Amino acid sequence: MAIPDFQTLMLPVLRASANGEIKISEVVGLLGKQLGLTEAELSELLPSGKQTTFANRVNWAKSYLGKAGLVDLTRRGSFRHQREGTRRAGFSAAVHQHQIFGDIPGVQIISRSQRSTFWQRAHA
């Protein structure tokens, strides 16, 4: 399995905080197991060599959930649900990300084809 993008991880990250405050490091471990990522995938580093790709994407998902007001960033490395986050965490995983997060101001869900087009234009 390929490492999911941060947008795909938004709902699982939101659900991970369903029982209250949780550390992002715990979420990284929990989701890595739930998604069945291999050791190689979990240990793949960003080009900077300072963080794993998977942890980076989980952190970006948490960051966007915070900006959208769905989680409270309670202290360094920890977060918990907001009331609206609790409602959205109940959505089925089969529901498309646009339907779950698309109506939140400031949250823009970009499809893979849009990302590819953007990347090509930005690096042309």
C-alpha cells in the first residue's frame, strides 16, 4: 500500500481523537497499524531526512483539522475533538472527503489530478 496523502488521513486522524486528548505520536503508531503499512513505508524519510513521510502527513492532517476548527490543539503534540469534529467523525469512510470537509471555510480538498496539474505548473 502506498502512504496515504494527508487529505485521506484527515478522517482517520479525527476519529483517533474520539476518546479525548491524544498525542500525535500515538496517532501515527495507531494509524500505521490500522492501515497495514509496512516497516519500510513507516520508516521512509522525507528528503530532509528529519521526519518520516507518514508522520509528516498525519501531522499535516491534524494541522488542517485544527485550522478548520474540528480539533483543539491542546498542548504541544496533543489534540482533541471539537464538537463539530465529533459530528464529522461519525461519517462513513466510504463518504468522499469533499462531503465531509468540503463545506468548511479554508479547507480545500484537492483531487490527485488537480495536485498533479498544480505540481506540473509549479515546476515547469
